[in-house]
Amino acid sequence: MSSRSAFLSRLSALEQRVLPPPPVVVPSAVELMTTAVGEPDPWQVQVLTSRSPRMLLNCCRQSGKSQTVACLALHTALTTSASLTLLVSPSLRQSMELFRKVAQAFSALGQPMPLEAETKLAYELANGSRLIALPGTEQTIRGYSGVDLLIIDEAARVNDELYYACKPFMAVSQGRTLCLSTPWGKRGWWFREWSEGENWQCILVPAMQCPRIPPQFLAEEQRTLPALWFRSEYCCEFVDVTDQVFGSDLVHAALADDIAPLFAGDAGGLSLWV
């Protein structure tokens, strides 16, 4: 090697140590999912491009909802420095499975940003962002603050106590909350938020609208599964659970605000409660 070549080689090495690394060019969330997973469905594009602070995704099994929120979580971490994204599920195994989808998308992009720390449950990126998968227990999930994105997977099976413990995460940061699930009866916070909640963007994706699920498969499932399971898992309907004595429709039909009580106040010293 000539002296000139040796000098240029040493100069290049010095520049690499002194100069800051080139900025990371992050694609849009839709482009990220297209590269990492494949062409998104229209409803997935809606999720990836929405700026709604609170979203409920009532999507059938195998619709791609977990892959969608995994790509959104990764995009948030890459584009928002020092952000915190939490992945919550009813069990640690389920949270790990969702985090694995994040890791797969990160690898499919060619690891566009260096990792400062990496475990089976967490990433810490060079821009200071963190993605953490958490077990679904109210006692162990406390202690986080400044959450930019909270994702609750299998939300219908997350109990009320865990959901209530997660809500204060957003008190100061005013971050986003995305909850995804299929229904599991007319019970719990997930059903209440879907049917009565306010300020939620609600997205419904039954299996009949998913192009990756063949109609022949759905016909076979409808023939072999109990109606309750098929309507919940594939039609995304909130149906009564099997251990109810009276159906929800009958209970609500029996309630009326326009009927006066039979007895009001005190009757001969005997208080009658209606």
C-alpha cells in the first residue's frame, strides 16, 4: 500500500470515530409493515395512520392485529426518541409472543438502529427509546410512568384490576392506548368500553372481511364449533356467557326508568325498598 493510500485509510478510520453516525431514515408505519410483514389491509392502514389517542381493535382471530400493533410499536420507538412503549397481555407468554413480532419486524428492516440493550422481554434503542413486554398481573405491573404507547393484547381476558392499574401510566405523558382482542362475553372493562365508552376509535374486523381466511375454512368452523365460540372468535360478537341464568337482553328489557315504584317513602313505619 502506498503512503497516500495508507494516509487516506487512516483518515477514513479517524472520521468514522469522530463524525456522528448518519441519521436513521425511518419509513412510515405503513411502509414499515409492508417491508416487514407484507401489504397491509385497509383497516391495518387505518390503524397505522390514525392519531387517535385511544383505540379499540375488535378483530377476529388470525386477522393480523398483533402484527399491526407490533409494527406500530416499533415505528413509535424508532421515530420518538426516549419514548416508552409497554406491551401488556394476560400472561407473560402472550406478552413475549407480541414482543417477538416486534423483534421479527426489527430484523426484517435490517435493524435500522443500534440496540443499546436487548433481552427476551425488552429493547433499548440507541435513541433512548424502550419497548418492554410485561406480565399480566396488577401487583407487578406498577412503577412505570411517562408511557408514550400502551398496548393491551387479548384485552377481553385482561381483568379489570390490571386495566385500572395501567390507566395511570398515561396521566402525565398523555400517551396513546391501543387495546386489541376478540370478545369474551358481555362482561368486563373491554365490553364496557366497546359498548359504552367515550373517546375511543373503534375498529371492527370480522373474519368475513379478512382476505387471508378462506370462506371454506369459515364454513367448516361454523359447522363444527358451538355457536357462542364461532360468533365470538370469528364474527367478533359479544354474546352471553354459558353460565348466565338470564340473557343480557332479558335483563335489560326488565329495566325501565319510566315506571313509578309501587311503594314510595314510609308506609306505617315500615320502610319498603324497591
